[in-house]
Amino acid sequence: MEVIRNIIYGLLPRPQLSAVASRHAEPAAKRLLILSRYPNPSVSYYLDERTKALSDIPVIMKGIDEGLEDVDGDGLFVIICRYIREPQLRWLEDRRGQLAGVAYFVDDDIPAVLTGDEASWPYKFTLLNLAVRPLPRVNRLLTHLWTSTETLADTLAKAGHRIEILAPMPADQLPISPEPSEAAPATLKMIYHGTGVHRREHEFLMPIVSVAMKRHTALHFEVFAEGSLARQWSRQDIDATRITVHPPLPWSSYLEKTTDHGADIALAPLLRGKTNNSRSDTKRIDICRMGAAAIFSQCPTFTRCAVAGEIHVGNTAEEWLAAIDQLVSDTALRLTARNATKESIGKMRQSATPTFPGIRFDALGDMA
């Protein structure tokens, strides 16, 4: 089965720069158009803050179901964030000669998600329809290709093609849940907010959380899951009054919930695998927003912006349980870990290029 998966993985199309475009210098851009499914985390993590640096440049944001009839194509630079539909693609093709450039941004190894066994079939269908099927036509337009990590760039790289890194760019001042009292609380909220694409991480945590909940009666656990994963969590030997299994929320609702309702301990496992190896460390941003003390997997993804005081452990049940035990019993350690992740967000921001790489804007000069 793995051999078949690898063959399909190799055959699926990847984003590539247009051979024609790569031989010509792009004109300066007068305005910016971002196409994506709104609202979504990719735009929040990578694009929103960078658009704020373009104070003199008109920025137009369109959902992939919206028409573009009111957009002036002359001197327009277009960013396709993961997805595009036929009407918008046709609009771009018809105005190719007017455009200042077209960039494609991707923050997942989409072929790995499609050939893996974690994502649901409805999600895979969405990826096939909106991210993979349009690629041959999209590639003929591309002047820029951006990925979220070096590892992801390496999986897409072709000889002579320029792939630039658009690392996560958190807000300068994240909204953060109120700081907890230094006094030992009567209850502690521990959370895992991985999506259904992280099935292996859910299944890894289930027995760990079950044991931790038996050891520590002050813990309440919150997880987002649906379908078979929600049923698996509900079947764990955990007191039903101390576990909350939420269905996944739309991105805007999730942002609101995690800003208004924080957490004490956040679990952030990441197991090795094709999909996970290309991921960035955006989970830090969510954890910081919730004001939680985090436990991270010891892996290159979370090592990137690690700072002293954070807790990074190997992917064994013993190490995760020991880390949970420490955080539950030590209020000062929770505060240290919480503050360390706030510091890591500053490091993440400092390590990110604050502009869109390679674009020249009329009002701002060369921003490469």
C-alpha cells in the first residue's frame, strides 16, 4: 500500500513557476489582490500582518466564490492562497498581459495530505478540486512561488526555479487571554486543538490524557474533534463531566473563542511523517493567544523558534505524562512556560521577512 501511495504522491502536480514568466522582469505593481477561502488560518498566520506594511498600496481581499468584475487588472499583483475556482482562474488568464505578477502561496504538502490516511475524504475532495486540479493552468501564470517552510520548499523545488519562504508572521500585539492567578486554581483546563488532519496525534494523546486525568482530579480536558475521532475520545476512560469534545469551529469563531476563553495547559504533539515534516510552528500563535503553558514535541518544527523555559519532549507516553505531571503540580513552572511561548512569538516575528518577497510596488519601491 505504501508503494502505491508513494507512486501517487510522485504523480500529483505541484506548483511551479511559469517558464515564460521566469525569463522576464515583472513590472511594478499598483495594487494587490489576495484570493483565498475566507476566513482561514493561512491568511491570518502569513498574510494579514504583511498587508499592513503596504499602507500606501490598495489591498483587495476576495473569497474564491466572489466575482472579480469590479477589480482593475492593470498593474495588479495577485496572491493565490492555496485555492482558486474556475471563474477566477479564467479572469486571471484573460488579463495575463495586464498583471504585474501572480504568486502562489502554500503552507502544506498537499500531495502528502492526499495520499496519507489521516485527512477525511471530504477534505481530500476539497483539496483535489480547489488546490490540485487547477494547478496546471495556475502554473502557466506564476511569477512567484512561496512556501511556509524550507522543508516544504525542498519538496517542491525544480532546477532553476526560485521558491521563497513566507514564514509565519504573528501580530505585533496578539490578543491574549487574561493572565492566571499565581494561586493554585481549583481546576486546570488542559487542551488539544488539533484538527482532524492530525488523526495520529489525537490517537497518540488518547491514552496519555486518560492516564493524566486519573492522576489529577483538578484537570478538565477540552478537545476539538468530529466523526470517528469524537467517538474515540468519548470512549476513553475519562469522567464525562471532565472532558469536553467540541465540534470544529469556523476560523473566525475559533479565534473569538480562544481569545475569550484561555487554557492552563496546551498539548502540541507532532509526530514524524511526510505531511508533518513540512509544517510550520503556527500552533505557537494559538497557544500564546490562549495564555497557556505548552508541551511541544521535540522536533525541527518546534525547535525553529524555541526559547529557554519552553517544554519540549520526545514522543513517548512516559515523557508526555511526566511533563503534564510537572505542569499540573507547579504553578511557577506553568507561568514560566507560558511566558516563554510569548517570548517565542517575538522570535518568530523577528525571524520573518515583514514583506512579500520579490514584489516591486509603485509607491514603496523594491520590497524584495
